[in-house]
Amino acid sequence: MRTLDPTSRVLSGRAASTIAELEDGIALVDAQLGEAQRGRASREELLGLWQQRVQLMNQLVNVHVTRAAYVGL
């Protein structure tokens, strides 16, 4: 059975750029979450940040799945 190992595949410039942007967005939201949890952020603010993080993670997964489908996995 073949497994998906996204780090072992060659990336196009466009895919690499998209992945880097998504990972940077996730890192930014993670930093904001850390600050919000240490501060006095409202429940709504925390929820919004978590929703952003989930959306970015879903987009990152979709990029990897699309790449895997494109190469015939």
C-alpha cells in the first residue's frame, strides 16, 4: 500500500508558494492564539481565531490532496 509523503515529492513553484503562505498564516494565527489565551481575549475572539486556524489547515490539506491526486496516488 502506498502512503502519501508530501515531503518526498517535487513541488512546482506555485504549490510551494501556496503551501508557504498557508503555513505562514497558520503560524501567525498560532501566535495570535497564544497571546489571546495569555491576555483577556473574549470567547468570541478565541473562537474566531480557532476558526481561522481550522480553515487554513483545511486549505493546506486540500493542497496536498490535490497534488497527490495530480501525480496519480
